[in-house]
Amino acid sequence: MLEKAPGFFIEMDPATTPHPFVEFRDVTFGYGARAILDGVSFSVPRGKVTALMGASGGGKTTVLRLIGGQQRAQRGEVLFDGQDVVRFDAKALYAARRRMGMLFQFGALFTDMSVFDNVAFPLREHTQLSEALVRDIVLMKLDAVGLRGARDLMPSEVSGGMARRVALARAIALDPDLVMYDEPFAGLDPISLGTAARLIRQLNDTLGLTSIIVSHDLEETFRIADHVIILANGGIAAQGTPDDVRQSNDPLVHQFVNALPDGPVRFHYPGVSIEDDFGNVEGGRS
């Protein structure tokens, strides 16, 4: 295989070409009789920011749970750095999770721990580092998100935007290869939202991370994402660069990207006709 470089071509060996950091191959998963993902295949480019988007209930958070092993695919392969998470035993799954960071929706900080201890928690839980080294790492991570001075505060003493940044510092405490963000912009004011988005992009590039963002904030997410995947109806409605997705001809993607009230996603929940509910029933009113 040949790849173009400035002024010349370099021959690439397929055996040494980096594989996608995360890859779904024909993955099917559901809760009971309700199918969430049906034969889904996609890849997450290594070192990039990938956005998972789509209407509520489309399976975005389920994808994160499958990657982290909280749920197991009923069919197909969920590859993490080339290894199938579905086949991991407890030891292998534990080792894989140490390479993952997770920023939960609304931060999910431990309310009875200080900012410092929240960030220190994964270091104390997963390593044998001395307290002196833990301290240095925690302060470096807090400094990276602009909150070194807030280390002694409790979660109740910081704003929602600050709490999200503390959670981000905790997510990168173990220097993970992959960071997953579940609705990182939910509930933030415009200033905090913009700060969080810039941090995600900067940390991804500075630390050489691979990032997956689940978000409904289209404008801010499109601004920082390299790759976008739109989930809908158990499958992939569109994927590509933000510009590719904006130009999609798929009716559902068009409705989602343009925030239209009418389209494949209906305002009214399916039910009997309005005539049946409000019309005459055997000559009388219902």
C-alpha cells in the first residue's frame, strides 16, 4: 500500500499499519426483546476525537458500556486495541479498564471526598505509588484543567463546570490511552461548555489520547470532533467528518443536524388516531 507524503510516496506495510483503537464488528445488543444495536460496525481512529451522536435511546451510552465491558455483546466483536472485549476474563478486563478513562454525565464526583482526593482515588486504587508521588500527579492533573488552586475544596463548594473539570482530571489520572465522555456538556453555561470542549481537544492532542464523546450538543461537538458517527434505529445512519455528516442526504440525519421538529423522529408517540380518541363512538362522545 502506498501513502502520499510531501513530495514523495512511502510504502506502508499493512502488517505494521496501526489498526483502529476501537472497532465494532457486526455487534448486536439489546435489553430483553428490545434491540438497541443490530449488526453495527464502525471504527474509532487512533489518536482522534470521535463523536457518537443521535436521538435519545439510540444506543450511544450502550456503546460506551460495551467498550468498558459493563455489558457484553450478544453477537459480534468489540475490539479494544485489537483485542475482543467480549472474550476477556476478569483479569484481562481489569487490565484493559486501566487503559480507559471515563467522564460520567454530570461528573459523578464522590461527594464526601475533596477535589484532591477525588482525583487521587484511581491512583490509590490501582497503583502502589507513594503518597508523595500521588500528590505530584494529582496536582499536575488539576493544573492541566486549571484547578490546582481548588484542591482542598469539596464538590459542594465548586460550580457545575468546575466539577466537570475535576472529573476530567480524575479521568486522566492514570494516563489512559482512551477517554470516554458521556454527555460532558450537559447542564453547562456557555463559558463552562466552551472551556470543557477546548480542554477535551487540547488534552487529546497533548497527551496523544483517543477520545469518544457522547453528546447532544451538535455545534460544540462538531467543532472539536475529527470523526462523527450518528446512531439510529439500531444501526449507523451516517459517519465521517463533521462536514460529511452535515451534507448527508439521510432524512433522519438531516432532521437531527438541523434540529427540525418534523421528520423520521416524530413529536407524537405512536397511538390510536385522534379521531378514535376524540371522535364519535357509537353515536356518542367518548
